[in-house]
Amino acid sequence: MANRFNAGDSVIALRTGTGQNLTTHKGIMRPDARDLRNNVGGTLADPYYGNYPWIYPPPEAILINRRNSPSLPSPAYGVQTLVTSFQVPQAMEAVINAVLCKFDGDGFIEGSGSIIWTIDINRPLGAGGAQLGYSPPDFSIITTQLGDNIMSGPWPVPGGIRLSERDTIRFKVTTAAPVAIGAPNFITCAFLGWYWPSRLQFPTK
């Protein structure tokens, strides 16, 4: 018969007295770091002690500051172009807690649709439709600038955009007339956040 545990049990209670993983009706239980973090001896009710790694960077976190400012592409209007991207390393998880999309040049009116920024995850450039990858809510069609690289800083994303290992997040842009293309017209896109180890070694007893 499988051992049982309650919400107030410690992580140590997830192990049997012989140091083996608990067996449940769903099979061998191996805690995941998304649910158990900084929790040796901590309770399952509050495994992170209130410091969730996608809200507060843990000591192991590595900062993300991925940005690019190319001159607007010279391909025909309506051709989507990749500006910048970030791939989560293996065995890591990540959060993007701020973004930046900005235009410096001529011919752009906020909200007109003459520039459309898009953030998507696991959708390579040129992949059509929604069959591959997805966009975070409210970031599939961006028609206004978000943030500023001089005055207000990047645009905060409440709760962040959480990413799993090997996820690739991309910032793309599509332009239309009357926006001027080529230097000195520049698009700036940036992802800011951090990533951390996705799985930890748990105590054996």
C-alpha cells in the first residue's frame, strides 16, 4: 500500500525510511522544482518560503539581458523579421519579467498597425499559423511601443513569462508603409529576466 503525505509534511517526508522515493497510485513520486524550491525540510504548503524563483531570483539565477537594435529591414513591407531571441539552456527554467519594443525613425504612428511587434515561444521565423508554438497572452499583436531605453526603462510584465528548458522566445517585427525602412530608422527589442536550475538534488533521508 502506498505511503501517504499531507500538505504540511516536509520534503523529507517524501522519502521512505530506507531513502527510496515514495510510490503513489500514479507511480514513483519525483518532486519537480517548479513546485518544490529551496525546501529542504520546508513544508509542502509553502515550499519556497514565499520566494518563488520566477518572482524573486534565487542565488543561482543568471540574468537575461537579450536585446538588439537593427536598422529596419529592407525586405518588402509585410515581411516578418526576427529582431532578437533567447533560448533557455538545458536543465534550466526562466522568466521574462520585462520587455522593450521601440522605434526610432520616421512615419510611425502609435496603434496604426504600420509596425506590429510579436512575441512568441517555440515558433521559428516563417512557421505559419498557430500549429507550432504560441504567443503569451496579449503579446501576439503589439501596435504600440512598450518601455523606453532612456527614460522609463523596460516595460514590466506582471507575473512574468515563464519558460521551460529549451524553450525559445522570439521578438519579431512586421512593418508597413508609411514607416521608413533602412538606417537611420531603428527598431529596438529586448528581453530581461533570469534563469535558474530547474531541478535540485533532494535529500535521501
